Amino acid sequence: MDPLLLATIGLPLTIVILVIIGFYKLFIKKKRITFLYSFRQYYRANYFRISRRAEGISIRG
């Protein structure tokens, strides 16, 4: 086989395999994605309260 043809087939195949492994590690094992999601949820829920405290306005409730 021609080396250029092997490279043309092999490089995209390698990229696809690496992407599949990456998605498996992120979404199937779910080690860091849950921490990141909960941090975003906490930040969005408390953004208004945090920004008002930074301005010196106290909000209770």
C-alpha cells in the first residue's frame, strides 16, 4: 500500500479513536464533570447575592 494512503486513512482514524476515548472518560466515568456542573450551578444561583455583597448592599432572604 502507498504510505500516503495509509496516512490518509490512519490519521483521521486515530483522531476518532482518541475522541471516543475522551468522551468515554468524561461522560461514562463521570469523575470531574459532576464537580464542574455542581460548581456552575452554585455560581449561577448565588451570582446576584455575591455581586450585591461586593457593592456593599446586604440582601437577606
